[in-house]
Amino acid sequence: MSRFKKLIGDVDLTKDLTLLLFIGGLYSLSAALSNTFVNIYLWKQSGEFSDLALYNLAIVVLQPLTFILAGRWAKKIDRVIVLRIGVIFLALFYLTVLFIGTNASKFLLLLGALLGVGYGFYWLAFNVLTFEITEPENRDFFNGFLGILTSVGGMIGPIAAGFIISRMEKFTGYSVIFGISLTLFSIAVFLSFFLKRRPADGRYLFGRILAERKNSLNWRMITNAHFFQGLREGTFIFVISVYVFISTGSELALGTYGLVNSSISFLGYFLVSRLLKKEYRKRAILIGGLLLYGAIFFIVFEVTYQKLLMYAATIAIAYPLLLVPYISLTYDVIGRGWKAAEMRIEYIVVREIFLNAGRIVSILGFLAVVSFFNEEKSIPILLLIIGAGHSVIYFFVRKIQFQSA
């Protein structure tokens, strides 16, 4: 035990915090196994960037709408139940993919909607539980250690999935991977029964917390930052994996890409969560954002597998530097906000609205580009524009100030 304490540092590991880390880790492993390959599964059936964009657009439109509904429900029933509803929809997504098989590309909006609803319920519950279970003193540790678990899942998942898919005929391997993801989600639901019940009461004041942006500079700045975070994520989340597949024609190569990325980010999250001091948070966000933008230049002019691996390694260093302090800062802003204890759910929902608004603008921009211009020439230009999203985050968070107690 003393060795374990030495590994994690001076952190009080409560039962709920440990359970939440395990649930987040299982989710990450399941997502690492399947999420990237769902886009490739659809790409192999359709071969159209616009179809992938429509599928991802359905996800990011339904996700914030579900967040609003899930937030209202979380004020009436236990948040753990909301989390389970999310996992049921995620399970329905994989069951539907398995059922419709090679006709999946004909049901893009349905599949995207199921995933968006699942994400909305799951992440609302997970984010609220994170806010309630962690404290400012252990928040950096939690976000960093969750990043480590996500990286471990990212190391195991894609390479295992790529190996299985490449060894089986046609789409058989995809069915196996989607089935494994279903099982992992089920285990996460089982663990959720051991979380302490955390009832919420009071009115659901979503509109009031949205309007709080006028009263609080910190809240306005952090929500603006989340819009620009989403601006990059919306398109990059599916374009890069397709680039890897196009340049190699191999699911195993895509799995190797994931292994390289997650192996480096594993070390990054561990070091950042252990070593980064509060006073250096904003500087780390700036450096991480600049690295993320710089990485784009590996892939915009000429896409090769070697350059994609260099891109993967660079963003694996940049994301821990950016996300660990950025997520902690976000929760600190919420924690010091107007009636934070009563309105924590509304704060989480509004944050997600801005994040997904950025993603929606990003994908709509991508759809416009591939519809009206030559894909080969226009996509790199678009990536250079929306890819600046994470770099812009710093110019908002640097204005955030906390009054000393």
C-alpha cells in the first residue's frame, strides 16, 4: 500500500472516487476499441466524407439537446440512474450496428442520434459526479489519473481491435469488436450500483445559469473557451482516423497509430498530474494549445503514415499539458460560481452546450467545404483554420481570476 501511495502521491482515495475512475476507465477502453473503427466501418461502406460528417453531426446535435433533458432529470432522480440510461442508449447503438450490418451507411442519422443521446446522458452524469466527488485538492490528480486510464485503454483498444479486424474476413471483426464494447459497458453499469446515491433537489434553472455569463467574467471566459475547444474537435475527431486508413488501407496500421498516441500520452498524463503546480496551469494551457496547432503542419501539405505518426506523438504530449489544468480550472470556475452547490448540474449542461456548439459549427463548415470545393485542396485549409481552436483557449482562460479567501 505504501508503494501505491508513493506512486499516486499525497491523495485521499475515497471509495466513490476510485469507483468513478474505474467506470471512466472501462468506458474509455470500450470507446478506444470501437469509436475510431465505427467511422472506418462507415467509410468502407460509403467512401464519402460528407456521409461521415452527417453521422458525426447527428451525434453533436443530439448530445447537447440530451444534456438539457438529462440535466432536468438529474434534478429529480439519482444521477447514477441517468448514467445507466446513457449506457442503455450506447448499448442500443452497438446492437443496431450489429443488426443492420453492411447497411449501416444507410442509417447514418439514426446511428448518430443513438450515440448522441447515449453520450448526453452518460457524460452529464459522469461530469456531475466528478464535480461532486472530487475537491480542488485532488482534482488535478483525478483528471490526470483518468487521463492515464484513458491512455491505457487507448493503447490496448485500437491495436487489439485493428489486429482482430485485420485477421477476420470482411466485416466479421467489426462485429466482434462492437460486441466486446457492449460487454465493457455492461460491467461499467454494474460498478455504478456501488456508487453512493447522491440525490438532487430544487428547480432546474438552465436559463438562469446561461444568463449568468453576463454577471460572471470567469464563467463567460470558460464557456467561450469551450466553444473553441469544440471547433477543433468536431472535425478532427473523424478526419484524422480516415486519413490514417486512406494512407495505409489497414485497420492494423490505424491501431498502431492509436498505440503510439496513447503510449506517449500515458506518460504525459502521469507526469502532468504529478508535477504541474496550480500557478503554472495557464502557462501549460498556452504551451499545449500551441503544440496542438503546430502538429497540424505535419499533415496539411502531404499526408503520409510516417507524418501521421509524428502528428500522433506531438498531440500526445500536447493534450495532457492542455487538458489536465484546463479541466481542473473549469471545475474551479464552476465551484466558485453563483449558487454552485445548488446549480452544479446547470453549470455542466451550459458548458456542454458551448462545447458542442463549437463542434456543430466545425462539422457544418466541413460539410460546406466538401460540398462546394475540391476535397483534396479545401480540407487542409479548413484544418488550418479550425485547428487553431485549442490555441485560442489560452486567450480566454488568462483573464480568469479568483478572489483570495
